[in-house]
Amino acid sequence: MKLWKPWQNLRFRLVAWYSLLAGLSMLGSDRLIYHEFQRTLLEQVDGALKVNAIQALKSLDDEVNTLLFDPRKDAPIIASLLSDAGVVILLIGNDGAVMERFGDSSMLPAHQVVKPGFETVLTGEGRWRTYTKEILTSRGRPSGWLKVARSLQPIDTTLQNLSNRYLLKLPILLGVVGLGGYFLASRALKPVVQITQISKQIRVSGNLAQRIHYRGTSNDELARLAMMFDEMMDSLQSAFEFERRFLMDASHELRTPLTALKGRLQVTLRQPRTVADYQESLHLIDHDVDRLIRLSSDLLLLSRLEQGHRYADQDLIDLSDLLAAVAVQAQPLADLAGLSFRTFIVPNLLIQGSPDHLIRLFLNLVDNAIKYTPAPGRVSVVAVIQQSRIRVDISDTGVGIAPEHLPHLFERFYRVEKSRSRATGGTGLGLSIAQEIVHHHHGTITVQSQPGHGTNFTVSFPLDVKRDGLASA
């Protein structure tokens, strides 16, 4: 049985870190408030001790040469009130002896080093705050020290109560923060959980049609992640469907010539024949083998193009010269078919690419135009510069293509009925390869056609920035 390790759970780690940071923040805030409150209370005690010292100094006897409070004044009354308030007053001579005292001075240490200013003294009964002020000589009265002290027990009790409340509050708040963090983490991680579950179901069932369909309250990161996952699954499903159809079509295309080969071989071997019969059978078999070779070569080339292979023969090419060479090769075919073949090619059209692939691209398009144009028709090749791009149009006055076939024209093994058939010797991959070659060169290819009025293929490439002295269309 697999043990559950909470630290391996993202939700648990998020809640733990969230609670830890919240607890540290609360501790820091409470600590700051505690010290600020302590400082304020201590300042209030210090202020009160200063006031008590001023009141006590006014009650000193100035007519004797001894450091005493004047009994004729309000000193006894003030001393009694201060004593009731928990204040201790000491008159200390220069020799450290206590000359007079009010209040319960037994709480303070018997022997102390006299130091002016404020001081906190720790006794067996708790902490005391003292304020010591020097008494200056006046009218023969000796100098000395006045010490006023007050117990800090009420303040310590208040601070202890405050600290206890903080300690009691902390686990409660951390519990609330933990529950809230768990709720928020669960809500935030919901798309991730759904992605995990859907991925597991897809892995088990192999059904690529499943989606998350998560729609959050806002376009946050996780909502975008869920939408990107759905989009990725759409792409994967399309790719798998495309590959499945491709395998089925390839199998069908390969089966036809292989079946024909098998049939001719069986017929030929069934009984002895004349040399002429054997030669005829071998010619037919040679034709089928050529078709298989073309089909396998086209499949290999198409596969390499779709995988985005970069070829070493990418050079700066003068497309004008390349199209002129293609026209020279196509002219005899057009003459043999009784067609008029025209070209208009702007010079110095430079692009970066593969000459072998570009020759195959335009030979394929021109060959199709000648093949499906009845005499006396016309085939033309026009290459110009248009809006900082090279535009090549291959048009004919042939049979044309029906509108319902145009969206599927660049699909693998797609053939237009009647006019595009196996009888012409094609593999059904020519236009698919042409499209991949164009995309490989960062271009676009489009087709316009009308039945009975001909077809026009338009290929557009980005103009190479290294060109110079180019003509404009």
C-alpha cells in the first residue's frame, strides 16, 4: 500500500507555505504592536515619575541644614497620596544613606548605586521603575538625591494578558487561514486536477476527444493553461486523424499497383508464353514499379518537408533564372500538347531557398497546367514584384476545378474526379508537396479556378533583403 506523503502534494505545500507566511506576518505584527504598547506604557510611567519628583522637590525644607521634607507644608499629605498610589519616595544623602522615605521602600534593594535618570530594577516582588534626580544646594541645605519609584507589576500584568491573547489568537487565525488557503488552493488548482484526470483518462482509453472545457471567472494563468490544453488536444486529435487518413490513403495507393503487379505475375506464370507476351508483361510490371518508386519518393519527400528539415543547400537564388529554366523544360511539352506557352518574368528576383525544391515546385505546377489544358489552349508564367513580395502566377485556360474541390486541393491523395485521375500517372501528392515546399520557403500558395475557364495558382515569397537593382512591377 502506497503511503500518502503530504509534502509531495502541491495543494498541501501551498497551504503550508501560505499558513507559514501568514503566521510569521502575524507574529511580526503582534511583536511590533506589543513593543510599541510596552514603550507607550513605560513612557507614561516615566512621565508620571517626573511629575512626582517635581512635586516632592517642592516639599523640601529649605530652612534647615538637613535633607528633609518640610512638615509645615503639604509634604505629609502629598507623600500619603503618593504612597497610596504605589509610589515610593526616597531622600538620599551624598553618602548613600536614606535620609527620609515615603511609601513601602522595603520592596526596593537596600543598597543601590545612585545613578541619575531612569532605571528598571528587578526585585523579588517584580520589576520597579525608578527616577533619580540630583538635589542641588540651597540656603545651606546639603545636596543629595531624590529617588522616585513605582512598581511595574500592573504594566507587566497588562502586557502578559496581551501576550496571552496574541498566543490564543494565533492558532485560531492560522486555522482560519489554513482553511481559507485550502479552499483557495483547491479552487485555483481545479484546472490542474482536471488536466491530470483528463490526461489519465486519455492515456487509459486512448480517446483524444475529451476536453476540460474550464471557464474561470477571469482570464487568469490557470484558465489560460486549461484552454491551451484543450487547444493542444484539438491539434493532437487533428494530427492523429490526419495521420490516420494518410495511412489509410497510402495503404490504398500502394495496394493498387501491388495488386496489379501480383495479378500480372500470376497470369504470366500460370502457363508458358511467347517472348513477346513476356516482354509485354515485363513492360506493364515496369510501369507499375515506376509508379511505386514515384509514390515512395513522394512520401519520403513529403515526410521530410513536414518534419521541418533544414537542408544544407539553402542559398541565395535568382528566381528569375530558375523560372526561365523551368520554362525551357516545359516548352516542348506545351508544343507537343498544341498549347501556347507564354512567360513574363521580371529579372533579379532573389530569394533564399533550395533550388532543387523550387524547380520541383514550379515544374509540378506548370506540368499540371499543361496536362489539364486541351488544345488550342494557353499556359502562362508571370513573375513580378508586388508589395515587397515576389508573386508568381501559373495560369491556364484548361478544364478548371469545381468550387467544392478547391478547399481540399492540397490534401494528400486528394484527386478531383474525372480530370484528376490515376490515369494521368500522378500519385496524388504533387500539390501537397508543392504546398510544403512553399511553406518551407516562408511563402504562400493559393488557387483560383472556374470550370471551363481555367485555373490560376499564385505563389508568393518574401523578397530577399540582399537584392539590389530590382525592377518593379
